[in-house]
Amino acid sequence: MRGAASGPVPVGAIFCLLALAAGLLLAGCTSNPTAPSGPQGANLPSYMVHVAGANDRGSVILIGRATCPWCQKDKALLSNLSVDYYWVDLNNLNNDETTQVISSVKFCPETDAVPILVIHGQECIVGYNETQIREALK
Amino acid sequence: MNGIPDVTDQEISALHERLSREAEEGGYHLNPDKVFVRGLVRGLIVNTKRYGYQSCPCRLAAGEKKADLDIICPCDYRDPDLAEYGACYCALYVSDEILAGRKTARSIPERRPPPEARTKPSLLGTTSVTLSLQYPVWRCRVCGYLCARDGPPDVCPICKAKKDRFERFF
């Protein structure tokens, strides 16, 4: 798959944008949307499903579709690695929400295909690439 | 538009059987991993119920047929991906080698151009051959099938792509 994206985008920006996409305003997001802040404890949009894992690698978000088998492979790998992450199923979003979520990860090398795994708001792995994911989550 | 439309096991089995038969008739093969393929077939049915056409389960559809024509399964990129990687982007369709177990299907790079570069390439006018033909020639954008007749067929006899996937070649 394409390599990891360069150019840091603060973690907080992703969460704020995702939250804003759902019409929510999170504490810390309105004054400075790029302030680094994690999702923990925040009032996240309902479509961001927290998948608890013992291995907290910081902010990890998986954007995909429940009907895409490669996304299921990504999820299985993250579970296998016990990674704590957030899952966004685009099947549950309307077109406007999808556009907004995808806009928030435009720094990714491609955003027309899933799965899109966003790590720490700055690294992006599009498509199922076990080696790259394992390396990024070491 | 929210939520996933219901899909029954029977619907999945019926489409799986049809796609498998049509693939073999046209010289293509479905991925032998049946569980994996059923997941993809389910995605195709969900997209058909949602958009009215079976857009690729692994790509983001715009929801507007004209914008998604190239990613209606089988997509415009299947054959070049089969030739280069032995599988299409979703790995629904695979090569002889993968079918025989000599190679494994894996996730491959996206061949679809970004939206700004996704102009519909028309082959019309790109040839320097000057011909005087009794009939126009139509090309299936999915598999390259050519036919000379007044208009394209309703369904491609090779890959079963529908009429709107044809372009005028000559």
C-alpha cells in the first residue's frame, strides 16, 4: 500500500473535526481546534465506537466499512494486538457526515478507499497492510 | 441513509453463485476464500440497496451513479489489477495462480485516480487510423470487449458489465 503520510496533524484536530462533523462541540475544540488532546473522557460523536484494548498506543482511529472484508482484517489485527482504538463505520454515516469525516483525514495519501487507519493523527495507513500496521504500532 | 440495509444469507448465496458462474464463463475467477467472498458479496448487496448499483465494497461511493461508474463492480480497474497483482482491489476476482493456491491475495495499492484526475478517458480520437466503417465500434471499459453495431449491447457478453460501461471506440 501507499506509505505513511507525512506532515503532522495534531491528534486533537482529528477528534475535533470528527466531533464537529457530528455537530458536537468538544471542550478544548472550539478555542483551538488543533490543540493536541486525546479522546479519552471526551464527549465523542456516537459513530466513534471505542474498542477497548490493553495496549494503549495513544490515538488510533480506524475508518472503514463493516461490509469491507479488508476492514475486518484491520479490526482483527488490532484486536490481536490488543490495541485500544476507535472504529468509525462509514456505513452508519450519511453522505454529508462521510464527506466531513473524510475531509478531516485529507492528509492521508488516499481517502477514496478503506480501511483508513489513523495513528496519532499524523500517520495514515490505507488498505490492509499487516507489516506496516505492526511496525507503526510497536 | 443511516444504518446497513438487511441482507439475508439467501441473497448472498444467490449473488455469490451468479457472480461465480459469470466469472468462470468469462474466463475470470472469484477468490476461493468463500468466507471472504461472502463478506464482499454482502457489501455489494448493501451498496445495491443503498445506491441502486453495486459499487465496490472497499471504496467510498459518491452515491451518484455517474461519479461512481468506474467503481461499479466489476470495476474499470479489475483487469489491470489482475494482470499486475493477481487480484482486484477488493480481491473478489483473482488470477489462476491465486485460485490454485500458488499465490495469496493481499491488499494492493489503489489504482483509481484521485477525483481531480478522474476525467472519463475517451478513446475516441486517440487513434491515428482512419477508417470508414459501416458501424461504430463500442468498447467495454471493464474488459475491453469490442463490437461493431449501432449501439452497445445491454450487457457485455464477456464480463456482464452493463450498457453504460461501454464507450465508443471508433
